[in-house]
Amino acid sequence: MRVIIVGAGQVGSSIAADLDGTHEVVVIDCDPERTQELTYSLDVLAVQGDGTAVSTLEEAGIEQADMVIASTDDDETNIVVCATTKAVCDAFTIARVKNTEYLRTWQRAETAFGVDFMVCTNLLAAESIVRVIGLPAARDVDPFADGRVQMAEFEIDEGSPVADQTVREADRFDSLTFAAILRNGSVEIPSGETVINPGDRVVVIGSPKSVQSFARSVAPSESVGTAEEVVVVGGSEIGYQVARLLEEQEFTPRVVERDGVRARELAEALPDSFVMESDATDMGFLERQHVGDADVLVAALDSDEKNLLVSLLAKRLGVERTVAVIDTTEYVELFEAVGVDVGVSPREVVAEEITRFTREGGAENVALIESDKAEVLEIEVDGDSVLSGRAIRESVPALPTGVVIGAITRGGEFIHPRGDTVIEPGDHVVVFVDAKVVDQVTASL
């Protein structure tokens, strides 16, 4: 498949790196340094120029393109790229936008703007944050099969009841699969005798109820699923969307916004939230408002550094859990190392959403683990799949090492995979896949 990516920023570069081994990839960017860097670091054709210009698209081979991904940091540019593409060819177009108004317009008429699929960075990031709030012990949560299956990642602390237990001892749940252990930067597929060490990150796949139960066993002291007091710092679009989604779940979040005009706008738009006009880096204000009593604080200010500062202040005051919006994906691991409980990168979230359209096997849903170490895929099985019509114990040997079948749904019903479970055409299978074998697996499933 020939894929043209317009915009070689963090999102575009991430997608290009994911595709360069299996597809013919062309990346367009105005910045000559970015295009030169991509030429040396990836197996892609880099074209310097304006991606909205027909001449640039023609230089990139737009007539032979199967897909065009517009991933610059400017919404209007991305929309124009898609519209221009449709004027000259029938390639599938994907536009990344931040403004939710563009998304609403596109949703009303999905042919609007010449965009076949639109992803909204701010909304996707807010949804990811709210899922983490709903499962406070988890570092990452992703739904599959219309919410019937959950994937969650947990970091095992020194005092966790499951620390130093084997997987067999920790697995006390009817519909849960231990998919992987992330340890010292590597991915390990566990057996029943694998010992869960403090500092490990455990990836589980199962029914939402079983994942909630496992979360309680990981951190029984945390109020899993019952976070009541949530503070959102920053009235950015992401902060607003987080508060709005929390209101839909019957929360009454407190929102802190420094700008008076924006604070009044938020107060009108969020009738079930308590909006405060103040500087959230003011320790005196935080103490007066008893922010330290909050179960969760979401830092959604306009810079990574401010979000780090607010998160650390909140932890010092006693906030149980902090979630920070981190625009620079490379900072996520660093911020989490110095005290932020969960870092959410909007760029990484939107890259996940776009990635599923590029999978050869037509993945219904994709979640990236630790940015690039592994993926969790939801795939509808057809008659040509190596899984079709065979018991799992018979089909798994045909798959490469690094694959775990985590869950199956059939006719809307959850099925916990066992060795003798026969997978049928039409089943939706959620699989954990080591990044090294993703392309091989998607081609065979």
C-alpha cells in the first residue's frame, strides 16, 4: 500500500516509523531539516514542500496513493490536504484535528471536507484520561469490542499484594488473561510460574468486571472505580472535554482556570462543575481549596512544564493520583519517573487511532503499549485466518512467538479463551502482539 503522510512532526514521524517496513511510505513536510532527518532514519521517501499544493502531492505520487494522512499541527491545513487529494484521486483520506467543532461538522456528513476519517486529538486525549480516572490503579486503559473487553496496564509497587507472586497465584479471575509483563524495557510473555516482581508493568486483557477486580488486588488501598473528588487544572480544550465527560458520568469536577474570560465560559458550558478562577501553581490557593483531599488531579495546562509542576505540588499536598497531559511524547516516561502517576500524550493517542487504518489485517481497534514495545489488536476473524475453525491450542503454534490471545467476543458475548476454545469466522479476537512480529501476525489473522 502506498501511503502519503503530510506533516513530519511527532505524529507523522511515529506513523511513518510504524509503516516503513511494510508499506511504500512518502512523507511531505515544509521543513528541510525534518525531511532530511527522515531520509536517514527511516526507509521512506521524504518530499520537501507544501502538502496542500497539487504540485507537491504530484511529486509525492498522489495518483498512485492508496491513503493520505494529513497530520500537521494545523487543522485547516490538514482539511485542505484532504480536499485537494479528493480533487485529484480516490485515496482514503485521514485528517487529524484539534478543534472539536470540525469533528462535529464531519460527523453530521462524513463526506464533509473530503475527509474519509477524522480524528480529534483533544477529544481522544480527554477520553483516555477519563478511562484512567475510572480505573485509578491503572496506568493505561483501552476498550475493545464495544466496551465488552478491556486492556489495562498496571505498575506493581513494592507493597502490592501481587508482588512476588507467580502469575498462577495472582490469577484468581474467571475472565482475565495475563498478556505480558514489561520488565527492564523488554516484553515477556508470562507462564503460570512467572514471578511478578515489584516495578514490573503487567498487561491484562479481560472483561471490565474482571479487570476492576484485578485492579483491587493490585492496589486494594486505592478507591478503584470510586474516585469521587476530581480536580481539573486548566481550562484548555482538553481540560474542558475531561470535565464534560466526567459530568456525563455524574461526577462534579472542580475546574481551575487562571483566565477570567475563559473561566466564565467554562462555568456556562459546564453546569455540573465547580469552576474557580485562580492560578493553580499558587500553593496557598491549593491549600485553601483543600485540593490535597482530591482523589484525582488532572493537569491540562498549556505547557508540559506547568503540568509537571502542578502534578508535583498536588502530590505534595496529598492528592492520591495525578494525571498530566504531556504534549511532548518523549517526556512521558521522564515525568512518570519523577512523580506523575500517569502521563497522557495526545499525539500518541491520536497515532494509535490512525494506526488501525494502516494494519494489513484490517484491525478494528489498536492500542500501543509503551509507545512502541507492543500492540493490542482487535481483529474480526474471517475464513482465511489461521485461527478460524481451530482450537486455540492448535492454531497458536502457527503464530510467531510474542502473541497472546486475550479475549474473544461472539455475537456480543464475552468468551474467555482456553486451549480447547474453537474460534469461528465472525468472532472478534483481542490479541497482544510483540512489536517485532506485528506485521507478520496481522497478515495471518
